[in-house]
Amino acid sequence: MQVPAPFDYRRATSVDDAIALLKELGPESRVIAGGHSLLPMMKLRLAAPEHLVDINDLSDLAYVRREGDEIRVGAMTRHRDLLSSTLIAEHFPIVVDAEHVIADPLVRNRGTIGGALCQADPSEDISAVCAALGATCVIQGPRGERVVTMSEFHRGPYETAVEQDELLVEVRLAIRPGAGSAYEKLERRAGDWAVAAAGAALWLEGDTISDGGIALTAVGATEVPSKRAAAALSGKPAGAAAFAEAARIAAEDCEPRDDQRGPADYKRNLAEELTNRALRRAAQRAGATT
Amino acid sequence: MQIDLTINGEPAGAEAEPRTLLVHFLRDTLGLTGTHWGCDTSNCGACCVLLDGEPVKSCTVLAAMADGHDVTTIEGLEKDGVLDPVQEGFIAEHGLQCGFCTPGMILTGRALLDQNPDPSEEEIREAISGQICRCTGYVNIVKAIRWAAEHESAPV
């Protein structure tokens, strides 16, 4: 029987209360949202926080809404609500692609966007999606609020810009003209972690790429997002040559490892192929004619 | 800590350590052993219960997190001796063999039909995709939930 090590449980009643609790309880405290990453780790004793601060009552952090040219997503928005959001589907099909293959419907009923981003699991999908889209993250803490880019937010596996006494409260996705996006994931069976996955976003002016975003997961990407690969897209015609080159660079900037999901060279090949497919589908969605 | 929640429409409560998982709270503390304890790693879905009407894996929810919420277990589906149409469907279509995944499958079927009274085969397969059955090959489970959809409004 897997049971977490003992801990003290507190429920936050507001964002300010959560921040105050984290400050009061100190470095051995952890926030719990959906709990579908943290609890399995606690059951395996890979994590043993002394205090859990449950933020599930913060329903004011569960929303998807448009403000100006941004879609704002509250950190407590569950995966199932991202998947069913018409606003998200209209502007960011990459999110829908990814949400369909994140774990399974039962897990998606609990897991949250904020929890997934803060867990920063190296095989997790939402970080790659947000990085490809150029999302920004709003972090709140005792020193006030700050807005960071995904490159600043995602520092590496299990490490983010959110300090111990801070809370990720919102994710912002900019609505820009000529956009198309897609996510490609290979998994061994329904609900599994990715063998490899790639997210791509394109912004077109006519058939020319004005901007692009690429991010990979599960393949040890050396940067999230893959800036070098995205830079290779800018100014090029949206077509096979540009996509193949960007995909090649994205795969080059990975350090996949051999594991039960496959050997490293296979994963590097997948990284390239999935990036290429995601770019092609993103271009179709952006209305490219080539 | 004291945990008070609504289970199958009735108030229930007990003392439990904060680290108690909902599946063990239901089975060991409250004696509701209809919820099955399977893989313990949130893969198999045997421990599925409805939390505020949504299917969740109770091995990956703390009992403390369910405090103040509504939980439905398989014991709550039968009303005054009348089985839920989804339960009837599992009988009519032979939706089970060993029965280990069955409580969770039935609850997910119930939650699906509450949101979508006329689901396609694909929608049913998607809904149960977080739950593993090693006996049926899923075909009869899908048929059982379809059976319930077709008989839901008619008297069983």
C-alpha cells in the first residue's frame, strides 16, 4: 500500500491566504492543486512535504476569459475545462490537441494548468504548449505580482520561477493575427506519458512566417521553448523546406535518454518528425496555401 | 483531523490522518468496500468514485480534499431496490466478468450519461479510457453503457 509520509494539511481560503500560509509554514510546505502529480510522488516518497496547502477552494482562479487581445486562464482551471473551452478551441487548437492526450478523462477532471506548469515534469505536455504559444505567467507573492515569459518560468525539470512563498495565478495567451498551432504526441498506450511530443505555433502574413514557436517534451530539450528552431522559421515561406530545417534544429537541441519508452536515437528521430508534423498542421490551420 | 462529507446523499464523517487517501477512507474507515483498490498509481481506475458528480481516481485524492464535498460510490446507485439503468445495462450486456473494474466503469458510465444522455461509441470509449478492464475487451462495457442510454427514460 502506497501512503504518503505524514504531513499537516491546511486549506487556503484565498490567494492572499495561500501566500501567507506558504510564508508562515516555510520551505517544507507545498501547494496542492489537482494533486495528480504531487500525490503519486508523495506516495512513492519521492516528495515528503511537511505541510500541504490545498488551493482547491480558490474557485476564483478557475476561468478562461478574453481580455483585449489575450485569453487569460486561471491557474486552477482543470484540464477538462481547457479541453471543453470554446474560446481556447477557437484561438489555440494546440491546447485541444494536447488536452486530448494528457493522461485520461478522470485525471483531467482533477489536474490543473497551474499544477502541471508548476510541477514542470520533463515529460509533461502543457509546458511545451504554453512555451510554443509564447504564453506569459502571472506569479503572485508577498512582494506583489510579476509577469514572466515561459522561458523565464520554466527553468528545467521540476524547477520554475515560482518561489516557495509564491503562487502561479494566471496564464496569458496572446491572440495574434494569422495564427495556427498544433501538438503531436506519441504515446505507447492511452493515458501514458509521451515517448516524445512537439508543439508548434505559427503566425503568418500571407504565406510568409512572421513568427513561430516550437517546444518539445520528454526528449530532454535543452531549452523550452526551442528558440533556435523557431528563429529559423522567421521570414521564410510557410512550406516544407522551412519546416524541415526547423524540425532538424529542434531535434538537434535535445538530449533524449534511453528508457523503457525507447532508445535515444529513436526519440531524436521522433522529435524531428513530430516537430515537422506539428508545423505542417499549424500552417494548415493558419490558412497557409503552400 | 475530522473529515465530514456527503456520501451517496447522506452526511458521513470520521477522524482520519491528513495523509489518508479517499479510497482507504471509504473502504477501511467507512466500510464502503464497493470502491475497489487496484493499482494504487492512478493508472487502472478501479478506485473511481464521483466527486461532485465527476469521476475521479480515489487513490489520488486525499480524504481531506473531499471534506465538504459530495461523493458517490457504487453503493449509492441503487435506489429503493431499483438498480440504476447503467447497472442494468451491465447485466443485460454482460459488461463484466471478474467484476474488479465494474464499480468504477459503472460510475463513469453514470457520469457520462448525466452530461451526455446519448453518447456515441467513440464518446463512451473516450470516457472510460482511464479505466482498465482485463476481461471484456471493453466491447460489452461500451454496449452496457449504450444499453443504459437507450433505456434511461423508459422503465427498466
